[in-house]
Amino acid sequence: MPINTTPQSQTPKPIRRGWWNDSYVLKHLVNAAQALNAAYPNDMLISVGQSPAWVVYTAGLIRQATRQEAPNTKYIAFTGSFMSRRDDDNDAPRFHKDASNCYPTQPDINGYFNYLASQEVTPAQLCDTLQSTQSKAVFIDLICHGSGFASFIHLLLKAYEQATPTQQAILSQAVLFHVYQPAFLHYPKPDHYMVEGKDGHFTRIPLTVESGANANVFPSIAGLKGESDATEQGDRLVPCYDISRYGRKTLIHAPNDDIVAAIKSSIENAVYELVIRNAATKNTPPDHEKRVRTAPNPLRF
């Protein structure tokens, strides 16, 4: 009997289920994204690291679907921290360089500045973009203790040292910081941070802190349950980049294209159901309502 040497087609690996299969989580994800768009309707939304990435992605998808325009979103890789927090009784938290030798070396900082340039978020690049679009840049993160976000802000302050006085004046008015702090995290919720910058001086960083229902979706989607690691089964959209003294100091992409595609598909369907079709139904005369409800999704993002 002849032996069949034709290679058998490989069975596709099944996609694991996750928060993107939960309609309750998706509803709150869409709500958080809509609130973000309502607060910053024409501004650039920048996800700092992975934690806020799926909310920023959903906000951009809603913009794209409802306005037929570019999402105006960015995703900046940043992982870890190298700033220490000190709470004063009569002031906001103060973040200073960590004394445990995890502060990055200057070559590593320079390497990260090169990465920021590749993402077009250096001071000069941001000024050009924001002036041409008459918009602002909103850096967004999920905070627990706050040291990670303060570490990123510290690097921004160092980058701004290279800006001209005119650029610094523009950025002081056009760069905003929006953070989510879920209710179960019992840290104080100040309206600003004090972050150490040049020569040991501290800079006041105003914050918009959101801690209500829109923040409480993050325990499900932001990796607080261990799903956001850079693995094949993780839900990471943004690469890792840890420049602290003991970090790997390079972009690490998760090999999870199938998971990311499944998440994007679920979010697209949720946006269509909760935003697009809901709006169409409300604005459609009763005799056309049935046709609208049964129409296939006409959107292709």
C-alpha cells in the first residue's frame, strides 16, 4: 500500500477565552472609551505602556467609526519604574530618583529618547503636531502606587530640557496627564504629582484622576490578573520596554497576534452594537427600525 506523503494541514490552535468574551466587561470598556473621547474630543490620546492600551484603542476605533477620521492615538512602550514615592502630610506625593541603583544609565536614557523619536513624541515633534492640528496630547496610564507613571514623566522632563523656550511654553499648555485609579486601590487620589527633574528640582504635574466606574474596568483588562505579560497567551498590545538598571532595555514584542486579532474583533463588534447600531436605532423612524436592527455590520475598520 502506498504511503501518503502529503503533509497534513495543521489544526489551528484554539484561541483561549478571556475578558474580551465577556459582554459585561466589553460594555464597560466601551463606556470608558466614550468618556475619554467626550473629555478630549479632538486631542491625541497616548497610551503609556500596556495598562490603558485597550481603552485607548477602543476610543480610537469609536472615533474612526463615528467620524470617519483617523483615530489620533499612540501607544508608547514603557515598563517598570525607577522612582521612589514619598507622601507628605500637606502636599502631593513626591517622586524622586530611586536610591536602590535601579535608575537607568545615561546611554539607556539616550536609547529610550531615540525610541520616543521613532514614535514622534519628542518635544519638537509634539510641538509640530499639536500646532498643526490645534490639539493637545493626553498621556494616559493606570496607576497603583504611581511610581511607574512618575518614572515616565521624569523621562519626559529630561527630554523637555532639550526643547527651546518656545517649545517648552507650548508643551506646558498642550500636554495633559489622565490617569485611572480603580476604587479598590486605597492610595490617595491627588490632583498633581511632584516629580524630580533637573538638578534635584521638583516639577508640579497636574493630573486628571478617574476612579469611578470607568476606572474599575481595568482589573479585568489591564493585566492585574496576570494576563498582560509578553507571552503567546497574553493580551498585550504594546511591547515591553524596561530601561531601569535591571531591565532588558529593548523592545519586547509578545508573540500573540492571534489573541490580539481576537480582542480587536470582539471590540469592533461591541462598538458596532453599543455605539453605531444603538445610535442608528435611536435616529431611525419606527417603520425602518427592524431593517436597521437586522442589517449586517457595514463597517470595516
